[in-house]
Amino acid sequence: MSQKSKPHTYLIGEIGQNHNGSIDIARLIIDLASRPAIDELFHYTLMGMDAVKLTKRDLNFELSNSALKKPYNTPHSFGKTYGEHRNALELSDEEHYELYKYAKEKGLDFVETLCAPSCLSLLKYFSPDRLKVASRDLTNLPLLQALAETKLPLILSTGMAGQKELNEALDVITNYHDNISILHCVSEYPTIPQNVNLNSIPFLKENYPEFVIGYSDHTIGIATPLAAAAMGAGIIEKHITIDRMMKGTDQSGSLGIEGVQRMVRDIRLLELSLGEKAIFSDPAVEKTKMKLERSIAVKKSMKEGDILQEDDFQMLSPGDGYKWSEKDLLVGKVLKKDISENEIIYPDFHF
């Protein structure tokens, strides 16, 4: 048997705005993403997430003046107007750099969603491992050009786009490089099952084989990202938080501490489970095979000198005797000693 393949799913913990404008909360979420997952049944310590992602906005290039000044009076508001609310949730370039260094200390990659060309000022401090284009900006071709010019690997989300919009985005980016990942996504929060359409993943894999295909999830729970990984998604992105009851519009739709552990554990176990495109009897089942598989046995007690006939045979466990496909090795053979009813016929019973 050839060596079993061990695919690796690149898991991104999306912090987004779940830090609530606090670098300390962001550090705690990074801690969560970096934790190994534990499988208690087999005593496995499994690799945690691969990366965390933050978002950088420039409110001067974010919303219209009227939208910024609009009153924002909800339980999740961090300001009297929507502009004040958004501003309260922004971290400075220096704070992003501090979190980049902290993530690196924890062994994590650092991904940044940059929402305006002016946000590239961040690159004066550090180079993210990947840049992310939010679904809403897939048609923002000037931004895509600015990001592509950095030559940093790019991740595209398709949550608001069809194939036409995706192709237009790729036409812009590939003028500069082709280190691109495409994430199937549905920009519905939370996404209802009927709208998830995971079959977009094999569609993207078939039509864009030169790129890594993944999935950015907005469903509740872990079943959908696990299924996406099983369908071949090379990247899974999921919102994470330290407390789903915390203030903030994305908290309740994110995975909390236990959910992160469960999702990472199950995807890492899935990676170990996929194996290869073949069917075979694994050496690990040999003991069970010997115990439970069937062997040719006699239906009745027989004496030394009796001639074995097919009508004398039945199939019983254990599985260490002759298989039915080998019955011609026994038919017509003479017993050289007595054999009791319902016993396996072994080679030492016949001439």
C-alpha cells in the first residue's frame, strides 16, 4: 500500500471587528487561534489554525458623508453615529503591527483585509503573509490593482459576485501576479443552508485549477466548513471570538472558544481520514479481520475418511480459514481426522 496522503487545510481565524477596538481582546483571540486542538479519544494533539485575519479601513474612503453621520443607535453601537461607531472599531497601523508580531510569536500567519489603497500605509510597518479582498470589493478594480501591485499573495472572496465579476477581478490581478486564492462565499449573515451552495467549490476547482480554492463561511456552527474541507477546499476562513455574547454585530455569528476547538479538531482529523483514491484492506484491520471475517466450516460432525462436499460447508467466524472463493481446494478432499459440528476446516484436517 502506498503512503496515505495528508492534505493540509489552511485555517484562517477571522478576527474582523470582534476585537471591539481593543488590542488586548485581539491578542486573546490570537491566543485562541493558536491553540492546538485535542482529540481525547485517540490522545492526539492536532495543529491549530494557520492564520488570523484583521481588517484595515480608512473611513475617508469608506462611506458617504450622509452614511457616516447617520445615527447608529443599537445595542451593538460604539458611537452615536455610524461614523463614530466605525472609528471606535479601528486599530491604528501601529496596533496592527503589534498584533502581527504577536501572531508571529504564536506561530501564526497574519492576513490583512485592506479596504482602500490608502490602507497600504500598513506595509511601511510589515508585510502580511497574504492580503484579503473582501467580497464587497471584488468589483473595486482600482483597489485590486493597488493590492496586486504589492505582489503579495491575494485571497479573493466571491460572496457578492458571479463568474463575470470574478473573471474581471482576475484579469486585473494577473497582470501583476498569479499567487491567488479564491474563496467561495455567501454574504448573508448568517447564511441559511439553502443558500450555501457548497457545489461552487468543485465548480471553482474545475474552472480555475491554477488557483487555490477555498471557502469563507458565514453559517452557524461547524458542519458546513467541515463539509467544505471534505469537498477539497484548501482554505477555510471562519469568524472567531472569545465570547459570542460580547457586544458587537459579528460576535453571535462567530465561533467561540469551544466551537473553534471543535472545528479545528474535526478538520484536522478529516485531513488524516481522507487517504487515497483506492480500496484496500489496511493492516490496521488485520486483527479485526481475523476475528470477524468468515471461513469455511462444517455444518455437522464428520469422521476421518469422510469426503468433503460443498453441501457440508457453511461460513463461520473467525476468519483465519479458507474463504468461499477457495472452496474448490476442499471439495473432494478426504478428512484425515474427525471434525466437530460448526468448526472451521483448517489445512491439517484434510489430505
